[in-house]
Amino acid sequence: MAIGGGTGWRLIPMVSALGAMDMTAALQADLDSAIAARRAWSVPAGGNRLTSTGLGYGSNAIINMVGDLYNDHGPLVGTLYCLTNRSSARLHNVTIIGKGGSFVGAATAPNGATRKGLGIVKVDGFVVTGARTDGPLTGFGMEVKDATGGVLTGLVLNAGANVAGADGLHFFGACQRVSGSNIVISSGDDALSFTHENGESMNALMERITLSGLTLNSAAYSCIKFHVNATTGKATIRNIRLSNIKGAILSGPTGCPLIMENKGVAQGCVIDDVVIRDADLTFGEKTTQDGPCAFLTDVSNVQLLNMKLRGRRRGQFLRAIRCRGLTLTGELWETIPGSAAGNMIQLEQCGNYRIDVIVRSATGARLGVIQASNTGVDTGIRSLGITGA
């Protein structure tokens, strides 16, 4: 199986066939013994079936993913990972090393089963390198939840199923001080997401996350998503740095490559100080819904630098609502015909913004520029076309 990312293609071996026996108890006992003895543990070669629960790691675990872990539980079990922190305690120093194995969703997921891959949950100090997920996972391929002080490198995350919730890499809750690089995602839902969504992230602070070298493809949702819900108290997402990105909506019919929405602004929720640099994001010709390439609401101090936004469907390249401190530089590529030339960027009650972009045709020919700024706050809607009017 060939997986694209970075500057070329890499050959990734197919996952092993799903075994007939439930290996949960035997593997958990073996893993527990290895952790107690402070030695590394390897997932056995082959397709290891997990039907009742997933596996749980402990502090100081070192896990080599030699074989595959198949999430094959049914809907009555609830939502489970292949591997996660299954205790209620905070853990520390967890290392997951890819050795050819994968976190896999079994092919026959019954209705209502939410099958996730790897969960880094309530861990302080973690390293995940060379890990893989493969579908059809109906939940997150990999989730980092309430975890701090981590490093992610060389991940290939195929979340699989084209359903809501099948994000590739999902940051949730109080995640802090995480860095990552060389990450390739092909997801059913959002490829890369940062969210506070329910009471589990009440008043949570997510900050200081830096990721670079990203391939972020989604079947029909978003390449990058920031979301804060109104049920999270005064939750905050801030100080996020993303760079060297290429992403696209591959299948449609829905999709918006970049979404940043703060639905909890009324009670004090915040999405602030986000820098996305050197990103090439494609709306996708198979995305038939009307809409923008980038959609931002109630966020502050967002810098979109050296961006390439490609395509829109009877909407804008960028639509921003009640945003403060917004910067957009780079290029807009008119790859889908039929949208109004005078409404390429729409700013609604926005303030302290700067727009400086080149507009190009589908072939790359330069059509003009859009330049606009305001150190105050617009009281209405401002539509920008090539003339900058």
C-alpha cells in the first residue's frame, strides 16, 4: 500500500488478517508483566483481535507495534480504543514505537460501534513515533486527550470510515506542550482537529502545540478544525503553531478545508494566537456543497501566512465573522468556476485585520491582488474582490 506524504511516496505493508480468537486478556496480562518488570513489550506479529475492551498501558510503558491490534468490539461495549490509559489515574512516560504493526478497525463494524485507534489520555510525558492506524475505524485514529509534554513523529494515520467522528489526529481537552513532525493523515472526518466539546473539557486550557510537515486529507469534512462548544465553561485554545502543510477534501460532497469556530464566546471561551504557515489547502472539485475554503468565527489573533487556498463553491475563499487580529497572506487559486469575482473574501464585523493576497487562475496565471486592512472594527459586512473594494 502506497502512502503519500512529504516529498515522495513510501511503501507501507498491508495489515495482517484478523485473527479468530479474542486476544484481549492474554495480551493485557503480558503487557502488565512487561511494565512491572520495566521492560519493553512488543505486540505479537499478526492480526490480534480485541473484542471486549482495548488494551491499557501504564506508566513507563514502552510498546513496540510489531503486530496489528484490531478493534472489533460491538456497540454494547461503548467507545473503546485499541490501546489507551484505561485507569482513572494520570500516567507518565509512555512510549509507542511503530515496528510495522497498526491500530486497525475491523471491517464489519456493527451499527453504533465507535472504534478508536490509539489514545494518549491523561499522560504526562509521551513519545509516539512511526505509529500507524488503518480503517475502517469509526472513531478517532489517534486521540491526544488531557495529555502534556509529548512528541509525535512519523505518523501515518488512516482513520478509514467516512463518518462523523472518524478524525485522523484529535486533540481534546487540556493538552499542552506537544510537538510533532512528519505526519500523514487520510481521514473520514476531520484530518487534524483541536476541540473542547463537552463537559469533559470544562474550563480546559489547550496550548503550546507545534506541528510541522503535515499531509492532511479528509474525505468530506475538514483538513484542519478548531472548535469550542458552548457547553465547556470558559475553555481556551491558544498558542498553536502549524506549518508546512498540504491538504485536500478528496471525496465530498461536503467539506471545508479550514474551520475555526468558537461557539462559546458568550460565556468567555477563547480561540486565540494561532499561526498557520506555508499551507496549501484545496476545497476539492468533488465538494459540491456551497461554501468557503476557510471559515472562521469569533477567533482572535489568527495569522494565516503564505497560504494557498484553492477553490470555493459559490462562496468565498475566506469567510470570517467577528474576528479580531486576523492576517491572511499568500495566494487564492480560482480552480472551480462559477463564483462571484467580487466576493472572494467576506469579513463580517471583523477588526484589526490585514489581507494581502495574489489571485490566480486554475492554470496559475496571475489575475490580480486583494489588499485590505482596518485597525478599527467594521460595523457591517465587507466583501473583497480583486480590486480590493
